[in-house]
Amino acid sequence: MSKAFIAAVIQDSLGCTGVAASHGAEALIQAIVSELRTEGSFTLPSFGRFTVCTTKTRQALNPRTGEPVKVEAGRTVRFKASPVLKKSV
């Protein structure tokens, strides 16, 4: 799914211009990112929950050379699907 796809769905459902739909899609994405930064999680009812998780420093292997590589600790976003989404898929 892309931002253009979201904008097209908004445009079709609201009957607005493509520019307005694109602005709406951008605002939606920015709101989700902002909520993840401030609260650490975002729940979309009947869809699922996005949460920010911290990863630990770990050793990995370079797939080309097979040499061990140190992967630094960081943050990532994880998603857990709601039961409604699981049933519909």
C-alpha cells in the first residue's frame, strides 16, 4: 500500500480533488507518526495496534562474506493485528 493508494481511496470515497486527497493522506500518516513518537503506540480499531519497541545490540552475519557484523541497538515499530482483521483475512 502506498500514499497514492490511500489518497485514491480518500478521493473516491469523498469525491474530492486529488490534491485534497493527497493532503489528507499526508496528514493521516503524519498524525500516526506523531502519535507513535509521543505515546509509543497507536491503535486503529478493528485493524490493529502499532507499538514502538527497542531492539538490543546483536551480532549478525554479512550474507556475502559470512563475517560477523555488530548491529547497534535501535527502535522499531511492531504491528499486532486485531481479531477482526485476522478473521477477515
